[in-house]
Amino acid sequence: MLPVQAGRYLADHIPGARYLEVDGVDHANWLTEPDRILTGIEEFLTGSHAAPSQSHRALRTVLFTDMVASTEHAAAAGDERWRAVLHRFGEITAELTERFGGTVVKSTGDGHLITFDGPTQAIRCAETLRDHAESLGIEIRAGIHTGECELLGTDIGGIAVHIAARILGQAGVGEILVDRTVRDLVVGSGTGFEDRGSVELRGVPGTWQLLAVDRDGAHSGSAEAELVSMPTPGARTAMRRSDRAVEVMARRTPWILRGMARIAPTTGSR
């Protein structure tokens, strides 16, 4: 333990030194108000203290995948064979993620964290990943959520990531589980869902309705199937009958409209 007078003496006898004294009960400076000490060092070295940067947030669809019973598979296949399976599935994950316009953020050991600009791409990617996994003799499960994420360089963070991870934890073998937010966003995409009820997600406030993506898509007669079968409204849908009549006349007998335009009085003429 050094007396405080020794520090004051050094500051007085070092040219250009600045003395900062911080109250506390710990001798180690990194345990006593570290933010204040670091701010003092920054100001001394740079002449100013930069305000903390605001995190960059953006809307993303977060997909978590996870291999089911990976430990049992590794024990049955042997280390070398299992490493080959993991490597191949990692390659497939990267290829399919790129195909569906996503980004593999990182490996989670037995799965991956992937982001997409929209939920439909995430669902289609998860479905295709599941098919490829089954062809390799393994099974996966997936959890999907759409929300604002913190973009941390090549990584992401925020509550949306936690929610997606908790949804994954509720998924069964071979299931692609989403919440109601995702279901509402993909209306009209032809995706079918099976209700899995409402649950509480650990560490996340409120109750969350979860739904499993139906392997067979939207069932015939369902509201989603009817939406998909509806024709996309065109410009004529919003036109009045008189407007449509003029349009037909313009296409079939344009000379009539030109003649009517010549004989019609010009607005404002004298």
C-alpha cells in the first residue's frame, strides 16, 4: 500500500503530469470507478472524451438451427465420421444461406445463427436445411423470430436474438418453430402453420404464441390457401366502370376519342 502523498509528490515533480484522485476502499485502480479513471486517461492522451457510440440497429429475421441428439450421433458414428458429417452440413448451411439471401453469423457448435432480411426466406432456408440434414441421416430443429437487432460488426445482439434462441429451445425434433410475429409477416406466402399454443420464454417478458411450419404448406380451404389463390389486384380493379369503358374505347376505336376531343369546348375559351 502506497500513501496518497507519494502519488501527489510524483505528479508535482513530473513535467506535464495530471493528478487524478478517486475516492474508494480498494487500492487497485481498476476496481475503483474504472469508467472515471479510463475517462481521465482518455482525456489526458487525446485532449477530449468521446461520447459513447450509438449501436447500429436494424430489422432482421433471426434463424437458429440445432442438431438433435448430436452427442448420440457422434458416439454412434465415431469422431472421424461425425466430423465429416459436421463439415459437410456446415458447407450445405453456407450454400443454402447464400441461395436464400441470408448471412451465417456464426456456428453455435451443433447449429448456426443466421440472419435474413425477411422471414419467408428464413423459413424456406430452414425447410431446405431440414431436408438436406435428413438426407445425411441427422435431424435438426429451428427457431425463427423477426425483430430489431444490434449490429455488432460481424456479430449481432439484442432481445430479438434471445427470443429466437428461446423459440429454438421449444422446438421438437424436425420442427421449424416461429412466433406470431413471423406468422403475421408471411401472410400470403403460402406457408402453413400448426398452432403450438402460448408459452412463457425464459428471460423474455410476456406470453408468446408459437407455431410450427407445416411441411405440407397451407392446407386447401384454409385462409392462407385462399389468400394465395386470389389474383393480384391490377390497375383496372380500382377503376370505375366509366373509366374502364373509356379505356376500352381508347384501345379499340381511338379515332372516336380524338374526334370528341376536337369538338369538345376548351375550358376557359371565349
